[in-house]
Amino acid sequence: MGPDRLAATSGLVAALAALALAIAPAAGAAFEPGAESAHDPIYPQVGNGGYDVLHYAIELDYDPASNRLGAGTRTTITARATQDLSRFSLDFQRELELDSVTVDGVPAARAARRDARPRLSRDPAVTQPAKLTVTPAAGIERGASFTVAVAYRGRPEPIVDPDGSSEGWLRACSAPGDCDGSYTVNEPIGAQSWFPCNNHPSDKASFELATTAPSAYTAIGAGARVSRVDNGDGTATTTWREDAPMAPYLATGTVGRFDVETGAMTDRTGGATIATFTAIDSAGAPARKEEARRAAGRIPALVNFLSRRLGPYPFGTVGVVADWVPSVGYVLENQTKPHFPGTRKGPYVGSSTLAHELAHQWMGDSISPARWSAIWFNEGWATLMEVTLDHAEGARQTPRRYFRTVYRSAPRRWRIAPARLDGDPRQLFNSFVVYNRPGAMLQGLRMILGNDRFRALARDLADRYAGGNIDRPGFLAATKRASGLRGRKLRRLGDYVRQWLLWERRPRLTPADF
Ligand SMILES: [Zn+2]
């Protein structure tokens, strides 16, 4: 299905390009540089204008012993120009040395890196995002598809965020000096630490990742494993493909020594068969690995728990990576394969957290935020599903009690609006503002709408936004459609959502007002 779809897409692009050539005025067209920003209110440094990425083909030549990407590492991007382009930019850090940059097979007239603007932080420990600007030998016409191939090598460096967390291509060390590969988690901007990209969730694309690494290692990517070829020199090349559109922050390139199990499950809501994948760090103690394996074994039950509430599982594959990299300190919902970094004692997969990360497959991964200020959408849904699962499994706290507890939180906690975040990247994962306030807002909606209409809301969101992006206005419109409310109550529902997402104080409206 994947290759057919890709062929159909590029055929369509070619047809559109031909059409554009036929109708574009030949002379006088002004070719201009694409914007070097997606104008994100939280991270204006990332994202680029003037083109839309359709597909990433990433080839990594990885040596775990040195944590280096060697010669032969290359990212080939297929994109469509959305304006007459004289120049365009990609997000790509400076640590990796460029070997060549070509556009449609022709060496670029110029390719250079510089700091993205504006400065992200005055703290010298925070990584400043960088741009790779590419001037093709000839301008690219609006509507034309083109490929840009960037060959590079070197040692990727983690990206340190304004909130102090590290992401991107992280070296996987169970203890200092005891390292067995890489652990890749990119949210929000880590992708550019290991491949050049349009690093904004609004530009989603299909991905293919081919990693060459020593044969004893497992190389992991998003989606389905397409092939593993033994190169006869002690290395193997493993190719993964994710055909569903994916934001760069959800890509993974993890390499390590893993105990791997594959299988299949049935999504009883959608009826589809979904391939399963579990990778557990081989270095863990047998009891730890067995515990992680049992937790991962709950994936089919959890997917079915979620699909009853959110609609059919959105992807063709599902799995988990339980690594042993305690320095990371957070779990991430990488598309089709949530990543758990474990604890100091070894690999670890927690059941509620697994439900949270799996809920993201619907809310965040399939339906992605249009900009980082919509991160409340991802975390609100995932938090609510986590609370819902915990209660279903015996926790005293009901979702209703969760709502009341959040609503009673101290006045100072309400000062930052979830959909604005003060424009401050340090607030991106603020636990009250981004997780609990939006989680309670959604639980309140469930109380206002009732379970059936709330489920219909999730389905309606999937129908309209699966594989794409959502923002507050789209969410509000869907909520209104699903509510069945009219007149004053419908307007009040709009006020409810606005107060919970935009007020810089405690909302006045609660489910009791409906
Ligand atoms: Zn989350």
C-alpha cells in the first residue's frame, strides 16, 4: 500500500508541476527566498516557508562505539514548492559536517549554516537552533516538486531546551561510560540534531529510514520494518517506513542491543490487524526485562481501551521501546513506538504512562498540533485517558473527582493560559498548564456532552484531522458540532473552552453551568 500511495502522490505532483509550467507566465516571475521561520509563537526559530515536505528518505551510517554518523549518511527530502523559490532553508544543527548538498541532483550554488533568529535563550547551556540555507543552481517554480539531498557526517549533539531537558540524538548510556547506541526522542526540536528537516509539526510527511549499524545491533524506525540486509562486512542495513504523515518530532532512529518481539493484534473497534513490536534493552537484569515485557504485553488491551473511546487506532503498527538511559528522565510518544528511557535500575514500562503515550498516537501523532501553542491538545487528551484508565483499573480518583481537584488548585497556577504559554518555551511541558488544566477542561466537556457525544467528538476530530494538524479554532468548532447544543448554551460552550484555554486566571464556567 505504501509504494502505491507514494507513486500516486508523486504522479499527482508531477501532473501539478506540468500544469504549473503550462500556465505560469514564463517571464517576469519573481523568485524569492522562502521564509526562514514557520512563525511559531513559541519556537519562531524553527520551520521554514516556501515548500511543503512530502517525504524524507534518511540513510544513517552509524557507529555505536564512537556515536558517529559516517560517510554515506544522507537525507533526501522530496518537497513541493509553494512559491517561486530562489532559496530555501532547512533546520539542521552545525555539529554535523556537510559533504554535499544537491537539488534535483545538481550541486547547490550555495549551502551555508547560520544561527536561526531570534536568539532562543540567553542561557549559554541552551542550544541555539541553526538553519541550513540552500540556493539551488536554478530557481524552483511554484507547484514543482523537487528533491534536496544532504550528505553529512559527524557526531550528533543533543539539543538542550530552555526548560533544561535534552532531546534529539542522545547517546544511550545505562551508566556513565556504559553506552550501547543511541536513543532518539525529538520533542520539540531535536530532529534537527540528526537530520535536516522542516522541523515544525505543521509540515508532516512520510518517512523512510535506512540505518547501517553493526549486525549485533537493532536499528529502529517509525512504522513497519521493510527489510534487513546483511552487508557481509559485520554490518546490516535495516529499513523502516512510515507511510502515515509524521511530524519530524515524532521520528526515531534509536540503535541499540535489544531483545525484540514482534507479533500482531486486532483493533476490535476498527477491525484492523496491527503489527506489534517490542524492544527491551538487552543489558537489563532478567527480572527487569521480564517486568517490562509483561507491561508491553498490555499494548493490545490498552489500544482497545483507547479505541473504544477515541475511534480506530490510526496507524498500521504499534509498539514500545524500553531502553536503559536513565539520564533522559521522560517518556516520549514517538509515532508507532513510544520510547521509555527506564530508570537507574534498568528498563521500565509503566502501565498508566504507556496508556498516556498510546493515547498520543491518536491525539498528537495522528492529529498533530498546528503550532507549539496547541500542545495542550496533545497533553490534555493523553492526561485524561491516563486518568480514565487508572480509574477503570481501580484507582479511587474518578475523572469527575480529578476535575474538581484541578479546579480547586491555587489561584497562582491559573496565571498562564494553556493556548498562549506566555510565548515562553520554558512552559511547553508545564504540568499544570499543559497537562492538568487541559485534561480537566476535556473531562468537563465529557460531563457537559455526555459519554456518547464526547466519543463522537473524538471521532469527528479523527475524520477531519487524522494525518494533519489542529488548532484551537478547529477544536472549538468540532466541540460545538458534537455538543448538540443550541442558542445560549452553545455560546456558553464556546465561552467554556475559551476560558479554560485562554484565560490567565481560573475559568468561571464549569459543567455545573450547563
Ligand atoms: Zn504526553
